[in-house]
Amino acid sequence: MLDFDLAEIYGVETRVLKQSVRRNLKRFEGDDFMFELTRDELSRSQIVTLNKGRGSNIKYLPFAFTELGVAMLSSVLSSDTAIETNRNIMRAFVAVRQQLLSSPVDRVTELQNEIKELKEYIEEVFSDYNDINEDTQMQLELINQTLAELHAF
């Protein structure tokens, strides 16, 4: 977004916005926050049409802000809108962090508990099966023994 659009959104004059940026340049270092358009870029863009007459054309090259720059800008401006925007950005970061930290961990713990319960159930079922199997084997041996005794008579 360009500085004059952001100035309107944040409720400040463009010169105040540019002044705040220049006073806080360290916050905007790197092209991932902001950069200044060149005259060549400006003359090829659709946002600028030259008007005749004194004071009606852009005197200073506009700053173009990235998403990170827009967020940073809200922390250096002192308009009510900028302050509220900055608060909302901070709240959003906290909410996202809480969501990332709590939800997956809870879900992983929940899945671990379910797996543990399933393992215990399977062990119990196999234990019961083995008990039945041993009982059945003993009964079969008794039957075979009884049949052998009857056959001997």
C-alpha cells in the first residue's frame, strides 16, 4: 500500500506519516517492510496522472508498504485509528499463538490417551482369549482322557 492511502486509513496527513517513518527508519529496514518508489516506477503506474498547475503533482516519491510495514506503521503513528489497529494486531498475534500452543498439544494428549486405552483393551481381550483358550484346552484334555478310559473298557 502507498503512504497516502495509509495516511487516509490511519487518519493522519501524508507528511506526518512520512515524518514518523523517517524518525523510525530502523523499524522499517529491509524491503520486506517498505521501500520508496522510483520516479520511473511512478511515471509508469496508473495511480499518478500529472495535472497542470502549481502544487497539484506529487512532489516527493511515495513509500510503498508491505504487510509487515503496514503493521509496523501502526506502532509508530499516534492517531486513534493507528493505536487501535496496533492493539488489534497485538491481540491477533496473542490469539494465534494461544491457538497454536494449546490446541495441537491438547489434541496430541487426547490421542495418546485414546491409544493407551485401546492398548489396555486389546491386552485385556487377548488375556481373556488366552484364559478361554487354556480352559478349552483343559476341557479337551479331560474329554480325551475320559474317552481313552471308556475305550479301554
